[in-house]
Amino acid sequence: MKWETALWMIACLLLASLPRGQLDTTCHAFVGETVVLPCTTTPPGDLTLAKSMLYWQIGTKIVHFFQKGQDSLKAQDEHFHGRTSLFLDQMKHGNLSLKISNVQLEDNAEYTCIYRQTGGHETKKSKIRLNVSAPAPSRIEDPPSPSGQSQICSGSPMDVPRLAMLPFSFLLLVPLGFWHL
């Protein structure tokens, strides 16, 4: 085998291990509504919350951070203060979804859900796009949905975004102690 072929194979393997750049799903909401950005682990199972780190971010802006079994919102961006929550009773079973109340036009962004077990060498990542629209002036209110949520996510129920596994080499520490990719 020529050295060029071997080098090409190594480059392909390295590229295959890079974080996924595409979106996993897109959600839609109107200003003032509540939206749930879906995120789950694969395979779903019992997670040890005391050893878990989960954070939602937009770029480098922290939307919600959870570590050692509880919310840690000191570094949360002010814009999201008091408007985000996790489904704590469902997290141990793999539901890492983020609920945003009173959606604002400024919430229109690409969100990243990042999960890691402390002591582990794997980080899992998922990207969700939230499209926010101003309500139409003559919009007739629809009755609330049974779940109390009023977002619309593209894809089928089987397309709930799952966290992609990332190699430890892509993990960078920042002075605040958060994990950024």
C-alpha cells in the first residue's frame, strides 16, 4: 500500500471522529409560548445524576447548566434567568430536554445540548435549532395542547435528537470549569 493511501485512510478516520456539524432537529415557537428542546441519551438507561454534567448553550453563552445532581445557574446568561428548567424526574432515564418559558425573539438560535459523566472520557452532543416567530396580529389562539407545550418540532417522534458521542480529544477546559467544544 502506498503511503498516500495510508495517509488518506488515517485522514478519513480522523474526519469521521469529528463532532457532527449538522442540526439534529428544528423546533418552532411563537413569542410568549413555552417550548421544549428535545435531547436524550443513547442508549437510554439509568444515569447517575450525582456524576452528571449537562449544559445547554448557544455558542459560548450558557443557557442552563446542571452538575452533581442539581442546577448550577450562577454562570447562566441573564436573558434566560428564571425561564429554563430540566425534567429532573426524567433525567435519570435519559431525558435531557430543556424547557424554555416565555419564549422571546432573542431565543431564536442554535442550541447545543452537551452531556458528560464525571470521570468518563466521553462527551455526548446534540444540536437543536429554535425558530421563534412573533404572533400574527389576527392570530386566533389555539386551545392549549394536553402537554401544555406549544412548540412544533420537525421530524417524527422517532427522530428525537440523540446525543452523539465525541472522543475525549475534542474536549477543552475553560477557566470557569465548564466543558466547551
